[in-house]
Amino acid sequence: MYEKLNNLLILLCRAISTRRLYFSDHPKVRVLAKGFVERLREFCRETEINKLFIGIIDNNLVFEGRNLIGPSIVGRQLVQFADKLRCGGFSFTDQTSENEFSALLDLTIDLKQPVETIKQARELLVANDIYNIEIAHHYMGSSGPMTRDQRTVWQGQDTGDFLHSPTLIYQALFDSVAQAHGDVALGQDIDIDNTRSVSEYMLHFTKTHFSDMMQHVHYPDYDSYTVGHSVRVAALTVFLANSFKWSDEMLLAIGTAGLLHDVGKSRISEQILYKPGKLNEEEFAAIMTHSRVGAEILLSQKNTTTLDIAAAWGHHIRHDGTGYPRQPEWAARHPITSLLQICDAFEALTATRPYKPPLTPHMAYSIMLRDKGGFHPAMLASFISAIGLYPPGTMVRLSDGRKGLVTATGPSIDRPRVRITNAPDGAEIPPTDQYQLNLQAGEHRSLSVSELLLAEAPA
């Protein structure tokens, strides 16, 4: 139940973020509004409730005494909206309509200043024909505001489910990047601390469940591939840096820099970013400005690091010093920027884009290895060794017909470890009965990977 609730609330937060960037009837906004209402009704039906109440305390979203970590991470804009309404939570009934939810999204934009009382806020909802979404007073204990001990009891103990859910981790990463790009587009400060907080979750998850999370970024994402690209580049960079045994402090900094490295694209028009055909000279010149613009944006923010700025500036500068932006011949490159550049190029080559199909890792490596002077030779060799021909998180078919998820690479880049998910006849194997095969082991030497399969988008 809690995973479905988390997904529902993260969808709510994403709808608010998207409405900030687009007009009310934009297709992206309409799809999210419709999706939220449908999932809300489904959740109410499955849990046999007719009203879903989400409380807010200390900037956290709470359900039935439980702190919802995932939605709280990406729910900053919902909390800010609640502050403007002087309320301590929202109730959505199973009769909430798409029009009512869209009107609420409009209100998140139209309400510039906080109302004076919750009574005025309730009148505002009615004036906008919102009847099945209600707001509540802030939580009050029996003798006034809650004490710290009372809050602990009310919020309950977090079970840590969020840390074990690749879907929620990915969504939190995705939304933190989308929020940063949205803030820049609106001329507002980026919440660097929020990005760093989400990066810390990614760090812990990548160490133990990298293949599970990477499943969520191997599918076509035309509409927002710039955001998904940043998430995958950050995860790849942290994964590789972890294989070097770098400190957690450094890994956290690398993850944050990876998530923000393309923030300059928030200043590039969508017509250019998502153009399905080849860019003309003028359009490509506009794209090339995103590295410099990104560095300038991060220079103007609070709490950014020199690594954040260097990553935005240097991820398109080649090992031989060419590329863009142009830099003096004497300028030295930081090894982390070189690492990020490799991950950035690999992701771009192997991902689906509006203008091209994905390449296999083998094809991507061939292109990168032939590009003399393009990449740091030792780091590229380390990257290929760590990622292999079948990267963790990809689905493969074995020579005997079985299918499985690659969970780890090995000494031979073409013989990974695979978690078997389907029998030779294609039948799905229940999660509890799935098992690991190490193609490096002697008893499995007769097996090999016969095909790399594209993973489908998670539901």
C-alpha cells in the first residue's frame, strides 16, 4: 500500500512542478492531472477509503502517523503551497474530478501571496469550484502545538522502505533534477540542499542495488530525456567512482554535480532540445552554450561547490582540450570532470533520443575508442571494465533461451552475473524463485549472452 501511496504523491508533486513550467491546458499538464485522479480513485478503491488525507508537519508529508520520505523529498512545492493556504494538510476524496485537480494546480501558480486565514483559503477553493479537495488546520496536540515527543509518536517510525525501492529512488532523483531546471526557468534559486539530500540516497542505493535502479533509465523518454539523462549520468558516475574506492564524501559531491551538470539546458528552447531531426548551425550553436550557461547559473547560487561548477562547465571538453566551451591551452582538467565526460557520452550514445535509436554498449565503446583524444584513456578503460558489454540493469537473453537481469559485471566484460527472470519458454519466474547465474563460473561456461534486450519502462 505504501509504495502505491508514495507513487501517487510523487505524481502529485510532479504535476505541481510541471504546471509551473507549462500553461494549464498543456498536454503534459493534462496527462499528469488525469493520471493523478485515476490513481487516486484506484488507491481509494483498493484501500476501501473515500477520502485520502495527507498531513504536513515540519515540512514532511505524513499519512496515518507515518512520515513519507520519498514524497517529502520531492514535495517542497506542495509544502510551500500549504504554507500559502495556512493549512496543515490536504484531503482528496474519491470523487475528486480532473477539473478540480487542474484548478488546484492553477491555484499553485495564481496564489502569489499567503492568505491571512485558513477560512479565506477554504473560500478560495470554493470560488475556484474545488469541492472534493479540502484543507485542514495544522495538527494540534491536546494542549496546543505538538511537543517533540508527540511529533515522534504521531509520525511513527520510518521502516526504511524508501531506501529499498528503486522506483522511489529514481523518481526522487528525477524530480530533484526537474525541480532544479524548473527553478532556473522561472528565475528562482535552486534548492541545492535538496539535490544533495537526494544524491545521498542515490549513493547508498547505488552501492547495493545499482542494477535495480538502472532498470528505470533504460527506456525511451522523449519528453524529458534531458532530466533522465542527468539522473543516469549521475548514477553511472557514482557507480564507477565507488569502484575506485573513493570516499563517501567525494561520492556525494560527484552525485550532486552529476545531477546538476546539464542545468544550463533549462535556458534552451524545447523546440531545439527535442527536435527530431538534425540541428542546423544556429541551433547547434545554441546547444553549445548550455555548458557555459550552466556554470554561470551555479556560480550565482548559494551552497554550490567548485565541483558542481566545473562539471557543468567541462563535461563537453575533450581529453585533448578541444570541445566546448573553449579554454586556454594551459588549463588543467580535474579527473572527476574527465570521468563525468565519459559517462555523459556513453549515456548519450546508448539512450533513445527523438533523433536516433539507442546504440548497444559494444557499438558505443567502438565509437569512443576510435575517437583519439576524446577521452581520458585510463578512465575509459576502467569504465569499460566496470560497466561491461552488458551493463548492470539491462535485460539479456542467454544462449539456452532464459532471460534475466544483469546484476554485476566480472573479469570478462562479456560474461556478467545474471538474475534469471524468465524460463526458456518465456514463462515469468516469481521474484521469490528467481536465481543468480555467474557466467564466469566453470559450471556455466557453456552458457553465453546471445542478445541484449531493451527493458520496458516501469509501471
